[in-house]
Amino acid sequence: MYRPLPKQVTIKKSEIDGLGLFSTEEIPSGTDLGMTHIYDDRFQDSLIRLPLGGFFNHSEIPNCDVIEKWYDERNKPVHHLRLITNKTILEGEELTAKYTIYDPTK
């Protein structure tokens, strides 16, 4: 069954900006929460933002990392970004990452 977000994550109002991703349970360090963006040159900034990528907020002291990856889908490489925790996330804590994905001047 398709889930737009991992089962241990929900969307709530954020004190950082607008809405954010929050843990619904403790999440161990090193947990791969899934794909946030897929590279595609046909789109602005060459990225397609997925549901997970649409809601995590920036922090200078993040508890997640955005990692660039490749994988083969039916013998075709797919270039994408993933959100991975870099510390244990406590229940109710907002998930954040340090990023500079988009050029705000465009």
C-alpha cells in the first residue's frame, strides 16, 4: 500500500515555518525515512519534490541529513535525495535538515 509519508511521521504546524514533519514515535539515528526529491531536468531546479520533501524545514542544527543517491529502476538509474536521521528523534520532535536545494532568486 502506498503511503506518502513514513508511518512514524506526520505533518503539523511548525514554529520554524508553516507546516513541518514531526515524529509520532521515537525514531533511531540512521533511519532512512525515504525519498524527498527526484532529479529530472524537465522541472525547475531539476527536482521533483515528493510528499516527504515538501514539509521538512531547514535548521542550522538539523536532526536529519539529505543524502544524494542513485538506484536502478528496471535497469534505468534514478537520481534522487533521501531524508536520513542523524540522531535519535524523540516522539513529537520536528524533523529538520540543513539544505540549499533551491535558488531563491528564480
